[in-house]
Amino acid sequence: MISARCFTDIKAFAEATWPKVFVSRPMLGDIVRSTNSPTAELKVIRVTHSMKPTEEFLLPTPLLEVELGAQYHNSDDVPFRRGE
């Protein structure tokens, strides 16, 4: 499993909780579904390879920082929510 920190600056998704682990590295354009709302989905727009901070004597752990952005549908400029 790959540890990740997903984030977005889209206010409509401020209450969404995103996955903290992935079975493979997310690719640009992949769709990520919220863990607490099956209708909230966003697209991967950036992946940054970083290290998770750890206690002083432990080795750092790799971490992917996954930025999520809007997935647009039909020409509307609103984030897609499945079922709407």
C-alpha cells in the first residue's frame, strides 16, 4: 500500500474525507472518490513525492501528496457529483 495525503482547495468539497492509502500510485487524470461521500469525486491534477515526518530516530516514510481538482461534465463549470 502507498501512503498519501489528498487535498483540494474546492470549497464544495471541504467536508469530504479522502483516501490515505492507494494500491498503486495515482496518475494524472485518475478519479478519486471520497471515503465519506460516495457521490463526491475529484480528478488527480498533481502528484508530489515527499517524505512523511517521523520521530527523531525513525527513518522517514515516503508519502505521495495528491492534489485533487474539479472534474467537469457537460460544459457546466461546477464540480461533478455522481448522481446529480
